[in-house]
Amino acid sequence: MIDRADFQEPQPLAHKRLSSTFDAQKQAFGAHPFPEAEVRRAALSALRHQIGRYQDALAEAMHRDFGNRAPAESKMLDLLGSVLEIDHARKHVKRWMRPSRRATEFLFFSNSLQVMYQPKGVIGVIVPWNFPVYLALGPLAAALAAGNRVMIKMSEVTPATNAVMKQLLGEIFQEDHVAVFGEELADPNLFTSLPFDHVVFTGSPAIGRIVMRAAADNLTPVTLELGGKSPALVTRNYPIADAARRIAHGKSVNGGQICVAPDYALVPRERLDAFVDGVKAAFSALYPTGDAMCRDVTSIVNERHHARVLRLLEDAKAKGAKVESCAGTGTGRQVALHIVTGVTAGMALMQEEIFGPVLPVQTYDDIEDAISCINAGPRPLALYCFSHDPAERRNVLKRTHSGGVTINDWGWHAINHDAPFGGIGNSGMGTYHGIEGFRELSHARTVFKRHRFFPIGLFYPPYGNAVQRLVLRMFLGRPDGQL
């Protein structure tokens, strides 16, 4: 077991290391501004190897930080997701790096035009506590594939995981390449105020605004992966028990502490009771009472968040909602899935992202009402549509906005790494994963090369020669003398 005390630093020293590490990375990048494909692939391969070596230590650390988190859940979500992203980047990075040929305007025919993808420099990655490994190593993989240097700020909520990550990465990377900081930074704003070449932040919209304001002082571009109230829309043509099972799973994994978890469900009014019964049955099957529930139900990460979830339930009860628990009370901060019906817009759980094992259920009479309900709120990070009717699915997709979509299930679009992952509006901006992540963390540099004998001087002053008049007439047409 790794003792995180071995990685603690006095705060003044940590702040000094932060500044000196940034300077060292800038200097190292200046010396090697364009790593070749094999260098990038070697870094990704070393990272993948370390995940395998440290899988048990990482799972145990996340268990300690949460209070209870099943090792299998940590490995399947945090570690498997990281490996899949790294493998995809290793396979494709050489092709991604190739300059992209573009067509010149007709006026410049015979010249060449291309876009080369240039590393940006030093990337800052700010990691949340809910998936501390995947949401650190995923952006790290994208940044390494793009040829950058990386500084990672881990959450103060996950000190045990932070210690393992520092050892894991420290064995394969010098600090002028990849460096990790965590709870030792008394003021996390010191990290966000550094003049990075790009910042990737995953967290809440409220903190995202703070990060964006700090980045604006340095004109630093940002990728914000935020959250929001992701709806799960169940239509009349979809089996209610199957939808209930999949939504119950999405709302229970990691204790519901997932940015793409279904935040609330929309079901046909006449199927409400069947849906509630289906969710209860699904939760009981996924997490049987007794030892299995204690082993497999992830705890709410700390007392503050535990109290916040309980306050949401009490507020809903006080305002007339019906709250039903799917199981008994677990140990410590373990909370079974709670179903809330009779919800109204004035309840706190309908105004903020829940980020816990609480499922509000709203009813609708007509699909148009459900779509209007979705569109009335800020644009979510994910949308889940349960429908076997292609026309109905197209209607929902065309008339709503969200960062991503999974049809007839939840969340799986987020871990398919050949497609971009990102939010829209209140749920974020920018993307990573796949080629979009590579390009997000690269500068698309346009390169125009003039042919040696191309007569571009014909466009120079003095103006009015025959070629210029012909070109203007061809593209602009005759002037309208009546204007």
C-alpha cells in the first residue's frame, strides 16, 4: 500500500514547485516542440503498461477515498476506460499527425495548401473526484498524442488516489514532461492562473466559470466538460421494464456520481407505477441486500456531499414529493437508489444536478410535452432516448440539444473513443477523445506554398489592370447602378 504522506509537501514548497515545474515544461517544450509519432506512441505505451501494473493499488486507493467502492467498478470504469482511450490513440496517432491537404481557391490554382497539426505546448488538466483516474488519464492521453507537456491538478477529495498517481506517472515521466499536483496546493487558483497553452477542466458549471475567467486573463483556450440535468426519455413504444433496468443501472453506478448519469426520467403518465416498480426490481437484482450491497454500492464520497444528497430528498418531501428507497440503509455513506415522484419545478432536485443516487420521475401525456420539458432547461451533457421508432428518435434528436446521446441505454457514447465527447452550452465546450481530442489540443496551422512561377504580382497595385477587372467581374458581377 502506498502511503500518501510520502508524497505530501509543505504548502510553500508545493507552490514553488508548481511555478518551477511550469517553467521547466515550457523550456522542455521549446527544446522539443514537435515529438515524432514514435516518441508519442512510446509515452502512451508506457502509460498503458503502468495502468496494468498499478491496477490493484489504484482500485484500493479509490476505495479508501470514497469510503467504499468496489474494485471491479473502479477497474471497469476508471481503468478500462483509460486503457481503451490510450489504445485508440496509439493506433491512430501517426495518421492524425499527417498534414491535411486542402484545396486552394480557383484563383490560386497550382499552389499548395495544407493544415499541419502542431502541439500547443503545456496543457493544464484539472481533474474531478468522481472518476479521478479516467478523467486524469483520458485528457493526458489526448495531450500526449498531440505532442504536448502536461500538468495535472488532482482533487483534494482523493488524496489516496493522488499519491498512487504521482508514483505511477513519476516512474515513467520526468516532471518537465508530466507532473501531478493534488491536495498540497492550498490555493487551487494558483494552478488555473498559470499561462497554460490550453486547459482541460472537468467539473461543475459553477467551477467551470471560475476556471474560464482565470484562463481569460491569459487568453488561454479551454475545454470544459461540465454536467447538467441529463434526461432519460422513455417513449410509449419501448418496454418499460427494460428502460427501468437500464436507467436504474445508470443512476446507481458509482453511487450516481457521474456527469453523464441520467439525472431525471420522463415516462408516459399511465406507465409511472410500472416504471417505479421496474426500477425497484432492477436495483434489487443489481445490488442484493446483505453483503453484496455493502460490497458493491459505492459510497457518497464525503460527508459534505452525503449531507447535500439528503437535503435534496428532505426538500422534495417537504414540498410534497413521494420518496421511495429501493433498499435499506448501507454502511457509512452508502445510499440506496431513491425514486422521487410528484416532483415540481420548485424542488431543489429539479433545479440542480443531483450527482447522487436520487431519481426524480416526471410524467408526460404527449411526446411534444416531453420535448418541451427537456428544452426548457439548460442544454445537458447527455440525453437518453428509449424508443424503437426511428421516426420518433429522429424527431427527438432534431429538436433537442445535448453534448451526446445514447439510444436505448445510458452513458455508453462517452467511452467509445473514436467519437468526440463534450458538452454544449451550460454543459461545457470543446471535446476530447479520438481525432477531435487530438485536434482540440493541437494548433491547426494553415500552410500555403506559392508555386515558383505563379503570377501573383498581377494582383498587386497599381490597381485596374485587365486581369484584376476580369476577376472582379467574374466573382462580383456587374454593379447595380440603382443602389
